[in-house]
Amino acid sequence: MITVVGGKLTTYRRMAEDAVDTAVRLRELPARACWTARLPLVGAPGHRDSRPTPEGAVASSLLARHGGAAREVLAAGEELLGAGYGAPVAEGIDVTRAEIVYALTHEGALDPEDVLHRRTRIGLVPADADRARPTVEEIAAKARV
């Protein structure tokens, strides 16, 4: 058994590669060379599910977080919320309501606290989490999470 504990979003690929390499070595399994470092993530240029997003078409912060998946994020928000899907989740927070929908419907967020603390990181500032929580809870209820 190999256990991976901790880590960050910026190092998860390396941790996974190390875990697989360890299993292959310990069990003398047949394997080809790792290629995940060359595999683009969703939203990155070159990923089959990423779509170019013209500059100015979406907020730069949304584009920075979701890249070529930004339009899909907005579409998910519009589908569930209709008008207002592109509005901030709370005043002074640049995360949109569409991003909350997307976290709940596409990224596996389990509940409002998961959205606030792990999917969006709004919870890093407790006052921001308190301001955003009612909207996140309302959206989660609509998404039936």
C-alpha cells in the first residue's frame, strides 16, 4: 500500500507520478514512461475540451481560473440561474455565481462549505466566507446538492 498525504494543487501531478513510479518499482510492473507532464489540463491551451475565449468576452479573473473552460462555466451558470449568473457571489469577491454552479455541478463539490473552502478558496478569508455563504447555500439548494 502506498499512501499520499497532503500536497497542493501545484504539486498533485508530481505526487501522483511518484506514487505510480513507486508502485511500478516495488511490484516490478510493466509500464511506459510517464507522460502526464505533457498532458494539458482542462482549460489549458491544447486540451481537447478547451475552447478559445476571446479577450474581453469574460472577466479576466474567470479566464485566469478556468482558461478555455470559462465559457462552459458561464453556460452552466446561465442554465441553472438564468439572469445574474455572471454576478459576483458577494460584493468585493471576484468569484461569479456561475463558478459556484460549476463547482457544484461539474467539479464534485459536495456542499456549500466544500465550495467555500476547497473549490473557490473564498473561505481563506473568514469574513468573505460569511458574506458569500448565503448565496452559495442558495445556489446549492437550486443545484440540489
